[in-house]
Amino acid sequence: MIHADYAIIGGTGVYDPALLDHPTEEQIETPYGTATCTIGEYKGKRIAFMPRHGKSHHVPPHQVNYKANIQALYQIGVKQIFATAAVGSMRQSLAPGALVIVDQFLDFTKNRPLTFFEDGEPVTHTDMTDPYCGRLRRHLQTTAQRLGIVAAPGGTYVCTEGPRFETPAEIRMFAQLGGDVVGMTSIPETVLAKERGLCYATVAMVTNYCAGMSGSPLTHQEVLDEMAKNVHFIRTLFFEAIAT
Ligand code: HPA
């Protein structure tokens, strides 16, 4: 039987299940489609690694099969999910390279599956007071402190539909509304995990200042380059948080 206790969902720039012992690639069938992940061990803990955009980044953020991914992790027994996210920063104080353990979101997606609770499932309104698992956030924060990794202990993630980047006017609006960082994937992933009762946290990695803040156009390559420079911090943080 395929089983894991923990999952790491790797976002942009995080495609490699490095550090997992005895890795096997698994296809998990769900009512929403097939999800692929690599399952292995780290210090005796069984971990499923799932690259959100596929191993070669071929699935854009608005076409990720979020329902299949979360359902698959739920079916194999995962209880805790650690997600990474590349984000732009709307705050001068959060420079490229900064890590943010986000604690709130603003949902600006437009056209994505919203919920498991439709098509004959019981009508259910899920509490979103603490959308990212508070217990896991605090554990990540204390683990980061112990490792000497600097991570902001909270922040509001604005999720856009993508795949285009934002206009400077949109960024000014999001900042006024209280957003700190912008990305394209936290919704509906966070919501679906909560609906399935899973403890889910996201560590966002700032890869750039948002559109209109840096004086030059934003490129996907810039995002990838910055992620590559710093991804080892998130990897170390996640594996240490799982091991302890
Ligand atoms: N906007 C949206 N998504 C992103 C960004 C951004 O500036 N950087 C990395 N992912």
C-alpha cells in the first residue's frame, strides 16, 4: 500500500526530491485525476514529494490539478503538508531571498476549481480563520530559528490567476489591501488541504520585487535564478522540521 505521513509540495524551482532515501515514483488515482509523486524516507519519516508544476515545469499555475494533488496526498495518509512558493514582494523590507511563513491570503483567482464540496457532496463552508496551519507555522518558525535561517513569521499572500505577472496598478491595489507577497498557486491548494483536514503550511520565497517596484520588467528567468540561489534554505528547513 502506498503510504506517507508528510508531503512536500515543490513550487517553481523545486523539482527534485533530493535527500529522500529509497525513492519510488508513484501514480495515485483519484476521482479528480491522477497525481504523481516520489515517496521516500528521511530519518525514518515517510515523505511524499510532489512538484506542483510537474518535474519539468510544464503545468502552468492555473492548470495545476490541485484537486487531484491534494486528494492523492489525503488518500495515502498524509497529515502534514509543507509547500514552497515563489513570490514577488510588495514590501521594501522583504527583499529577494527573504522567506515568509505566510499566515493569511487574499484570493484574486478567477477561474479555478474552488472546492471538494460540490457535485452532490454535502454543502460545507470551511472555516478560514487560520488558513495556513498554525501549529505547523510555529514549528517552522522555531526550526528556522534553531537553524539560523531568517524567516518572517507571517505575511499575507495575494494569489492571482496568472500566468501573466501583475500590472503596477494591481500591485499598488494589493499592497493597499494588506498584501505582502504575490504568487499564483496558493489558491485553491490551501483551501482544498483545509477541506480535507490536512495541516498545511507554505514557506514563500521572495524571488523579486513586484512589477513597477524595481524599474525593470519582470522575467520568469529572474524568478528561477533567485529560487536556485536560495532553495537550499527551504529544503533544509522542511527536512529538519519533518525530522524533529
Ligand atoms: N507575481 C506573481 N507570481 C510570482 C511573482 C510575481 O511577482 N514572482 C514569483 N511568482
